[in-house]
Amino acid sequence: MDIIELKSLDAYYGNKKILNNINMKIKKNKITAIIGPSGCGKSTLLAALNRMLEENGGSTQGEIKFDGKNILSYSKDDMRKRIGIVFQKPAPFPMSIYKNLTYAPMYYGIQNRKKLDEIVENKLKVSGLFEEVKKDLNMSALRLSGGQQQRLCIARALTVEPEVLMLDEPCSALDVKNTANIEEMLLKLSENYTIIIVTHNLQQAKRISDYTAFILDGELVEYDETETIFNAPRDKKTREYIEGIYG
């Protein structure tokens, strides 16, 4: 089942065209990896999907459908509630761990302390952080390690129960152990959420994704099941990128 469909999508920053004629369907409760060289438009694609691109002075042409409806029919708040994003650099709010995780639920109207406590505990458990921080929920989130901060940011994105979780290079600044922790978490999360991950780490894409999209110079070169992309790509450009000939 498709949860997102892109039809002839172009994306711009000012007059500069970043994405050209992107057509793809993203499967529900699967992990889709987006790969390609730096500057090819991967992050722009994520920003277009939950309407963040508009906030940054960008614009789109073509169509993005979410659950069968054009995303322009949703408010920006609703779109960002349903499609969450975690960025490359961990960005916890300069407040306690607890307040980081209750900020969004309270913004969307949840005020009951018991319910908020349940959300905090549940999402910390999902992210594998609960046992590490359960006695320090009032501690500043800025005191957590880099890997812990990134897992906190993922937990925070999940507190409003998005249908889609997008991650932009979430492991680029992390060591092998923390990367493995996040990959394991994402595999579990895909049972209940649709995951879209931008990554330069081709082995990561190969390890955890069900589908892979290869973008080059703003164009979708190839999009298929990950096994096909890595073992039998149809396009010469895809094969050369995977083999490390460029990029």
C-alpha cells in the first residue's frame, strides 16, 4: 500500500531548480532509503514532503499526495504532525529530557500529566533510552551524549504519533555502536511507521531499507527494491555510484 505519491514533482529555491520531475510511490510501513551525492536534492525532497520547504523560501510544482490527498489540503501543522523529521545534527531543545518529550504533545492539546508521563516512558522505551535516563528525566537534554541526543530526537518526533518518520543523515556524526542502535530501532519502528532515510552510507541503506531511490543532479535515476538497486541496477549511473566510481 502506498502512503505517499509524487507526481512530476519539481522543487525550487527561488529561481534555482533543485528537483526535476520526480515520480515515485512510497510504501506504507517500509523503510525507503534515499541515496545520492552531496547536493543532489535529497534533503530538499524531505523538506518538500512535509511542507517545510515553503518555510525556507522554497516552492514546488507537480503533486505530492499523502494518504491519497494533495498535501496542500492539509494544514502545515497537521502535515508536520503526520510526517515527522529528524535532522543530521541532534537538536534537543535546551530544556529537560521530560520537557523535550512533552513539548509537542502539549502543543497539540494533551495536558493530562498521567497521559504525558505515559508518552514519555513509551517513546523512551521505543528509542532504547528509557533504562539509561529514567532516573534523570529532569536533567538537561544537552548533557546527553551525541548518540543519546539523536535517539531522544527520534523519540521526540514520535510523541505525536506521526504516520511517517523522515531522517536526514541521522547517523553521520555517530560511532559504530550508536549507529547500530539506531538502525536496530528503525527496523523495529517500521512495523508501525513508514520510514524515509537519507543516507550517504550505502551499506546502511543496504542493511535496513526495503526500497532505495537514487537521485543524481536533482533527478530520480532509479527507484526499486533495495536488493535490486544494489545487486542488479538497471541504470549505468546507479551501478557506477554504488561501485564508488563517483560521488
